[in-house]
Amino acid sequence: MKLYHQYKKTRSRRSRAFLSRILSLFLLQFFAPAHTHSQTAANFEKPAPILSGTAGFLTSVTAGQTVLDTQFNPVLLVPLGEHWLVESRGEFEGEFQRQPDGSFGGPVNKHLDYLQADYIANPYLTVTVGRFLTPFGIFNERLYPMWIRALQPDPLILPVATAASDGTMLRGGFPLNTRANFNYAAYVSVTSIGVDGVESERHVGGRAGFFLSGPRLEVGVSWQKVLQDDRKNAVGFHLGWQPRPVPLSVHAEVVRSDQGSGYWVEGAYRLSQAPFWEKAMRRTEVVARAQQYFSGNISSDAAQSLGLPAANTWEADFGVNYFLKDGLKAVASYGRQLSSAGNFNQWTFGIAYRFLIPLGREAAP
Amino acid sequence: MKPVPVLVFAIILGFTALAGSSNKKETSAVTPVTHATDADSMRSLGEQRFRANCGRCHAAPQKFPPRAMATVLRHMRVRATITDEDMRLVLFYMTQ
């Protein structure tokens, strides 16, 4: 028996030593000095502050109710030295509906989407501190801006696990070989704020993905655990694919959580290969999205307060985007939503514009 | 000792080791970025990386002033987790 305990102790000591060695190697890889970065960054122009963002105007008719939606989302980017970037995005949105007296009126929402400081420590690691967009799936972080999204209505599952984060995040991307890149994000949100316009929750989570440059395929998985209230988990999968032979862009997300589960899959096809009206077709994109939402273990009122449907829902959307010039596009879409809470049509028409203004004389062309 | 943490660490170490080794390969493949004078091949590589990375989310934007472009690329490096090599090549392509 004594021998057995001694054996167990020795084995445990060896395991700890093995683990600490692995951890050291791991940390050494990630906290390597930013030699490569600094050496090459010097070859390029010094970054300058810029003000960018999106402005747009949409008219949507949902179940016969017309809403005039005006949006302005300024993004401020301030690089500091070779390794720092301070970035922020605000959201100003006016949603105007017809009032009983015939005029249009409604609230103007103001919201701080993110205000974060990024420290690019080395080619493998960036440390972010502040308020940041939660890296769950790909829509919330990368496809959300009006000028990027192919269809203006949000996916039904967007509110799941995408509450703002106030805390810190480690993230990065690096090549595994010449054909595959790996990217990751790990974060913790440490505050729970419920003030109007500044809301967040305590949670921890991460995302990992692979990008295969050959087939231009990106796949990834996200996970989040809420550290307040019911402390539930959410898991998601995402996919992005741009096949080389055709101007098609496919995106999809799947999520499973206590709040609800679902998926969306979307394809956007640029008509640049059409053999007629070539000039106009090159600027035209047709889009289709199918999505489904399954109610979770929360009440329909709670779901609606989160922006989720009140019941199981199926929706199909079709749209056309016309790129008038760089950063300026006209959008139109039609969607049909089917659920036990009621079926309805949703029409959207509008225009979205992305602007970029270099700040300071030195940054101008 | 539980096998799961060891497995997780082994996988992470595998990734980082792969990244480290492939980075060496990549560095040699990307050496032209810092040393070669063949700007055309760099532009070509940069265009490839531009289409592969930027096209994942949005249509190709126009070229901006070099200093503004450098800021945009730093932003995209963080937002879209673009690799260091890809960022440098795309920046070269977009500013030359």
C-alpha cells in the first residue's frame, strides 16, 4: 500500500513537471518578442488616426407596419506607436413610425458598441482591454456593419451569446502551414452593467477557427459560459466559404443555448459572370438566406426582451444589392417569417454608405 | 492524472509547434516581403492574400492613402484575426 502511494506521488510529481514544461513552451511561443513584426512594420508608412464608419437609411415594412430606420455608426481608429490601436464604434439609430396624427416619429437610440485598446504583443497574440464585441460566431464581429452585411435584417439567432463584453480578451491568428491559418479568441467579461445604452454581462468564452486558403473555407467553433443568473453555456459553429470558380460568398452559423437554438445559412452571388448587361451585372449581387429558430428554456417575454422570437420560427429572405460605387450600395430584400406567433412579410429598401476620413493633414493623400 | 487536460495541452502545443515550424517555412516563403526587389511578385502575393482574407467578409474596397490603409490593416488584423504575414502583404498590395 505504501509503495502504491509512493508510486502515485512520484507519478503526480512527474505529471505536474510535464504539465509545467508544456505550459512554459506554450507561453514561450505566445509571448515571444515582436521581433518579426517590428522589423517589417518599419518598412511601411506610419499608421494615422482615421474616422470611418457607416451611414444608412432603410425603409422597412414588417407585417404592414412601416419603419423609417436611419443609422449612423462612426468608427474611430487611433494607432499609437507600433503595437497599439485604440478603437471605438458608436451607434445612433432613429426608428420612426407613423404616429396617430399621421406624422412619423420615434426614438433615437444611442449605443456604445465598443471602446477598446488593442496591444499587438507579437505575431501570435493581441491583448484587448475595454468594451469589445463578443467574438461568438462571425456575424456579430465581422458581418454586422450595414455596408458589409448582404441582407439588412439581422439573423434571428444574433442576440444569442453576443451581449457586449467589458473585460479583456486574448486573440490572434497565425499560419499553421502555407495553406491553413488558425485563429483564436479567449475572453472574460467582468462586469454586469444594465444602464441604458451601456449594457453588458459577466461571461467567459472563446472561439477558434481555421481558414484554408486553397478552397477559401473558414470553419470555427465558439463557446460561452454566463457567470451570472443561471450560468448557462452556449455553443456555436460558423462557416464561411468563397469558392474560387464562382463569385459566391456563403456564410452560416449554428447556435445552441438555453435562450434558444437555431441556424442561418446565406449565399450572396455577384452577377459578374452574366453574359448580358455586363456593366450593371458586375455591380449586382443577389442574396438568399434561410434560417430557423427554436425557442429555449426562457419565457416568450424574456426572449422578446432579448430580441429573440417568442416562438419557434422559420424565415426565408431574398435580396438584391447594387453597388453604385465603392462603399455605396442600394439594397432591397423580401422576407417571409412563419411561426406559431403569426406569419408575416418583411420588405426592406434602402441605401448604405461606408465612409473613411483620414484625420490630420499628414494622413491625407 | 486526468488525460483530458494533457490532451488539450498536447493539441495546443501541437498547433503552436506547427505554427512555429510553419512560420519558419512561411517566413522563408514571405522573405521577399522584406528583402526581394521584385515588387511585382509581392503585389501578386498581396492580391492573393487580399482576395482570400478581405473577401471573406466584404467586397473589395478602393485604395486609401497609405497611412490610412496602414491603420485599416491594423484594425482588420485585430478584428478579422488576419495573420501578420497576410497583413504585411495586403498592405504592400494596397499601398504600392
